[in-house]
Amino acid sequence: MNSSKSAEKKDSWEWIRALVIAFILAGAVRYFIFAPIVVDGESMMPTLQDRDRMIVNKISYNIGDAERFDIVVFEAPEGKDYIKRVIGLPGDTVEYKQDTLYVNGEPIEEPYLEPSKNDLLDGNLTYDFDLSGVTGQTTVPEGQLFVMGDNRQHSKDSRSIGFVPIEKVVGEASVIFWPLNDIQVME
């Protein structure tokens, strides 16, 4: 009978050990590789809806690999995470004139804004500005990004909070996983 209790005790410890290892691995994956995020608000509409649930890819998004139009999650000055689109990279000049984005003096198309522009009754989706008017600098500084929400009339972004230090970027928002009818990989 003692050997039976000993075997049960050994099995119990094996299960406990396996569960502890599983929790540690799950925590490591969540902290270092992928993390869920809930979109809070309408600043990225129509691309992302309020309450969408997404996966933030932390590991494969190297900060030096930031590209224009990536959707990134970053630690905002208020201590919460924001999700916005990269518009300006280090060394870029950025300005808007008559609802057109100009980067380094060249007009840049933003096809993800077309649905919002088509819904406008009058006026512009994005008000005219240049970097010096909203940040006091003429180019995006090294180690910084200029980000904006897709819902340009209702987004707290680099126009109001300034440049985003690259080290504050948590990762790239890569997959919408909820609601189920909106599952998609972001491009």
C-alpha cells in the first residue's frame, strides 16, 4: 500500500511540475513574443474597430525594421498602450496639404483612408499641418517615429503627443482574432 501512495505522490508531483512549466512558458511567450491587446476607442477606424482583439508581435518586429504604415502598439505618455499607424520614419519630413500626405515632399497614397474620405460630406479628413507646426521640428528625429490614427479627426497621436521613441514600441499589431467574423492578418 505504501508503494501505491508513493506512486500517486510521484504522479501528482509530475503533474504539478508540468503545470508550472506550462505556466512559465505561457508567461514567457506572452511577455516576450506575442501579447493580446484590445483596441480601446475609435482612433483607428475604419481599419480597427473599438473592442477588436489583436495579437501584438513583439519578437519579429525589430525596431530598426519599422516601415511606413505599420500598425504598432507603443507605451504612450499617459502610461497606457496606444495603437497607431507609422507615418514618419527617422529623417522624414511629414506634412498634409488638402487631405494629401507628403513625405519628403512626395505625395503618398493612403488607400486605407479611402472609406473614411468617401463618407465625408465636406471638408478634409486630415487637417493641413507640417511637422514644425505640430512638433517644433522639421524632420522626424533619429530614434523616433511620427504616428497617426486612421480616424484622423478623432485620434490622439503624434500631432498632440509628439514623436514616439522607438524604444517605447511594444510591437506590431499583426492579427485581429476577435470578433471571429473579423479575423484577419494585418498588412
